[in-house]
Amino acid sequence: MPAVPKHRKPIIDAAVTLFRRQGYSKTGLNEIVEASGAPKGSLYYYFPEGKTSIGTAAIEEAGARVVTTVQELADKAASTADLLRSHAKLLAEWMRASRFRDGCPITTVLLEMAPENRPITHAGREAYAARLDIVQNKLVADGFAEPDAQRLAVLCVSALQGALIQARVDQSGTPLRTTADELGILLENRRQSEDG
Amino acid sequence: MPAVPKHRKPIIDAAVTLFRRQGYSKTGLNEIVEASGAPKGSLYYYFPEGKTSIGTAAIEEAGARVVTTVQELADKAASTADLLRSHAKLLAEWMRASRFRDGCPITTVLLEMAPENRPITHAGREAYAARLDIVQNKLVADGFAEPDAQRLAVLCVSALQGALIQARVDQSGTPLRTTADELGILLENRRQSEDG
């Protein structure tokens, strides 16, 4: 069956969904192509290097989705604290909708494959950097000095990432909401003390 | 070859090491038994239910190690901020020693297997709860009220968990140290503002 361009995106989307749910190693190429609805030949056409290239494309796609989401939330949020809360709320809703089977679309793959698999690790690092930038800009908008904002952004992103794992294990959105609320309070508290 | 009791612990230890490095799905039973130095027959003797029971035992063992480590650090630490810093320092050293191939001994397995696999999810939840308790007690010792301490402990554990993922992807201990330092500053800041 001839490979047609329309199948590339469905293959990547199916890979993102499956990797997020069950990880990279457990997911077979046949499972991906079957879930995508694409003919088997198209997989080897688009991804001649096999699973690593699908993994890399999936991390890039998932990273781009995260960045789009966080940027949209940041644009609407009044402050970083507000951004943390709205992001946690959204993640908790997504988790609940998947009955806590979905988590971060890139974390599991990275924990399985980094740092040995270089293309996947590189894609993961780019996704992190873009997300950190958005949060850092929001912290600067709050009034934090650039170097503080850079360091606090690492904390903010780490905290939500870790809370997503706790939420999955607890099968509850509470760790996400609690983490975002408490970090938001601490950030607001520090801004006030610096202003005061 | 007859199974002897001495092989149970080496099998679990080998499973912890392999799961931490490459995840659960990628690790085969033969690889575990080979790394453990135990005869193949002993694996089926100790773990007649196969991989799930090894996964559960590995999470229990890894969880117990984390709890022992965090309790030792908490006993020595002057405050929660101090505990966060010393834990981050230790994790960064371990990461560096493994050339950033090792991460949290339980996270990868949980992200692959929770919540579908109930025994593994349950073991993960117990490990989290024990770790949260230690941090919560330290926050109470700092002077935080019990309900605040409970919520802040969720943030502290989430932040270090998430930072461990960033450290692995960046192949650097910096995200761990930055996260712990910044969260420590925020916690001290809030204590001072509550005292003042």
C-alpha cells in the first residue's frame, strides 16, 4: 500500500498517546500504526530509522503541545501564581478524564530513554527549555529580577512535573492543586516582602 | 538448581537497579536474574507470580531506601530548607556517579504501570506517604501549623521529584540544586513573615 503524507501526523499522535499512557518500551510499532489507522507501510516510509525517530517526533510534538498550552495559560494569567493554578487545574481535569492513565506526554519516555538515546534526550531538553522560558517571562512580569526569575522557573516547572506523578499514583488531582496553590502563595508572599 | 533464600534480596536489588535505569517494560526477567547472580530457578521460586510481584517488591525496597535516606537527612537537618538542600546535593551526586543514567528508583516504574497495575500502584502510594510524613514533620518542627505543613510537604516532594527528571534530561545536577535552594528560600521567607 503506498504511503501518503496524510499519515505522518496520525502516527505521531498515536505514539504520543501510547507513550504517555504506558511508556516507550512497552509500545510496539504495530500498536502505534494500528492505533493511528495508517497502513503499515507508511510507518517505514515516514520513519525509516524506526522507533527512535518516532520517539523523537513524539517528544517534539508533545513538547510543542505543552508549550502552546502553557503559553495560552500564561497569556490569560494575572501572575505566575495564577498560571500555576490554572495549569494545575487543567492537568487535573485531563488526568481525571483519562481515569489517571495519562500523565505528562514526555516524562515517561525521557525517564526510559535519557540520556542514552541522544535524539530523544535532545528533543526533551528543547521542550523543557521552551517551557522554562514562558514561566520565567511570567515571573519577570510579576516583578522578579531576571536571575531570580530564571531560578524560580526551574522550581515551578519541577513542582508541577513532580505533582503530576503524585496525582497519577494517588489517582487524584489533589497533589496538583495543592502543589500549585502552595507554590503560588509562597511566590506572592516573596513578592510582597520584596515590595514591602 | 534448588532455590535458596539468599537469592531473594539480590534479585530485588538487581530489579531496582535495572528499573531505575531503563524502566519496567524494557527489563526482562532473564536480565534481572542474570544481573543478580542468582540461578534462574530461584526467580520463579521467590516470585511465582512473575514480573508484577518483582515490580512490587522492587518498589517496596526502593521506597524503603528513599524513606531511610530522607529520615537520616531530616534528623541531621536544621530545617526543611536544609533538608531540601542536603537531599538535592545527595541526589545530584548519585546522578553524576551514574552519569545521569539513574533517577528516582520508583518513578519510571510508576509512570509505566500506574494505575492499571494495582499492587505496584499500592506500593508506590505507600512509599510516597512515608516520605511525605517525614517532610511534614520537619515542617512542623520549623513552626508551620499542621495543615500548612501537610500541604507544603506535597509541594516539597513534588519539586524534588520533578527536578530529578530535569536533571536527567539536562545531564546536570543544577536543576536539583536550584529547585531545593529556591524552595528553601521561599519557605524560610514565609516562616519569617509569619513570625514577624
